[in-house]
Amino acid sequence: MVGSAIVRKLEADGHETIITRTSSELDLRNQEAVASFFDTERPDYVFLAAAKVGGILANNIYRAEFLYDNLMIEANIIHSAYKSGVTKLLFLGSSCIYPKMAEQPLKEEYLLSGFLEPTNEPYAIAKIAGIKLCEAYRSQYGANFISAMPTNLYGPNDNYNLQGSHVLPALIRKFHEAKINDQPTVEVWGTGSPRREFLHADDLADACVYLMNSYDGEQFVNIGTGEDVTIRELAEMVQKAVGYEGELRWDSSKPDGTPRKLMDVSRLHAMGWKHTTDLGDGIERTYQDFLANEVLYVE
Ligand code: GDP
């Protein structure tokens, strides 16, 4: 989702030499394969968006994979980027790097100030390692490696597998299928009270290119909207966009996760960047994209 959004943005800006690899073409966990890719292709600018990602359930179940795969991907790419003399690299982290009970909104300086949310601790530890790799390669080798922490994302090419996905694509699929099949109720996880912030992938891509063009600092930068909604409010927005008229049933046996994850985006706003996609419009666009690509998204 993020990689394809960055490619769309770079193409729209007129960039012609964009090098990409799918995971089946290049296994980023393989040190030799990554080193050989960098030796051959010699990219100048690297957007490190690749990661093993998933929603609350997948993060909690596949704890070893979320830690191992992400550590390997980051270490291999960051080291090879340094070795091959990349001009600049942008590493993408996640808002889950912040402590579970951190003050809100989340300021960049709250990193490592408390315990992490247990359901996604392995992923968060890997992403914190990525930030620290960029900082260390900058301080020891003078590499221009920057990091950005996006909030929860949604948009084209999202993961619609209900066991692995995040909440927004899961709700689009659940409400859509319930509408088509005339189901009287849709099951939504948790209590509905957690608050989350959502950013469209195209806005994220725009911010990434903005930072690549204009920011060279050691401090990582939050990327978000600075606005959040409860999961209940989100569910009602998705329900409306899909046009489902049944009831919501809350399954409190499923975890809520962190009570709130709202980014403080004052640093990014002060640099002159702000999102443009309103959440309601973004959900409608994403539902249209889901309808157009349902065969691809739903196996
Ligand atoms: P998180 O931001 O890491 O907690 O990841 P998610 O996007 O997976 O979940 C966000 C919140 O939405 C949690 O409180 C979930 O319990 C809730 N939620 C409600 N329904 C669903 C669903 O169908 N799928 C997922 N993934 N989360 C859901």
C-alpha cells in the first residue's frame, strides 16, 4: 500500500528512474540478496517502506515473524544503503513505537519513555531498532538517513484479509459482504472506545517525498492528521459509506489494544506540510477502490 502510493507520487512528479522489487523478486530478509541488489542497481534515494505489517490479531499471534522479518529487512537495507553510498534514505516506522500510556498527542520526544503496548511489542521493537539504526549510521558514518513515523494508514492496495488486516479495511470488507448477503449484524472487535487516527496512503506518500526533498535532521518526524476518532465513530462512518443498514455487534472478547494513538504533528506542520484528504472522503474513495479491485483484494 505505502510503496505503491510513493511510486504513484514520484511518477506524478515526473521521476523516471524508479526502481522497485516485489517480495517474490527480492527477499529483503536475505542479506546477500539485498547486498547484491544495491551493488547492481546503485540507487541514489531509498524509501524504506517494506515491512511485515498487520492488525492487532496478526501482530499478537505472529510475534516472532514480526520481530525477525522487520529487523532483518531494516538491517539489510540500511547497511547496504550505507555500503553502496546511497545519497539519502527515508525509513518508515509506526505510531506503535510510543509507550502504551504515553501522554497524548504523541510527541516525538516520548520515544522510550515507558512500556509498549503488549499486542504489538515485537513490531514496535523492530521499528525502534530501525530508527536507532538510522541515527547510528548518521552519527558514526555521516549517512543522511532520516526516519518518519506514520499514523494508521489506509488506501489502495491495503490488506483485506480479516485475520491479518487493520481495522479500516476489515470494516469495509465486513460491511460490504454483510450488505451483499443481507446479514442482519456485523461483528466489530473490542469495545469501540479506543481512539485512532487515520491517514490516506496518498497523503503519506506526499509527506514522504516532501521530507525526502526538504528534511535532513536526525530527529524522526511524526506523519499524521492530528485528528482522531473512536473505533465506534469509524465503524459508523464506514457503515454509512458502504450503505449497510444492519446492526453492529461488539465482540469484547477481542482486544482493544492501546486506548489512544494520536500523533502530535506540530513538527511536520511547522515544516510546511499538512494532509489534504478528509477521513470521510478518504473512506468513500477507498470503498470505490475496494469495489473496483475486490477480486484482487479478497482471495
Ligand atoms: P492497532 O491500531 O494496532 O490496535 O490495530 P488495528 O487497526 O488492528 O485495531 C484498531 C482497533 O480497532 C482495535 O481496538 C481493534 O480491536 C478494533 N477493531 C474493531 N473491529 C476490528 C476488525 O474487524 N479488525 C481489526 N483489525 N480491528 C478491529
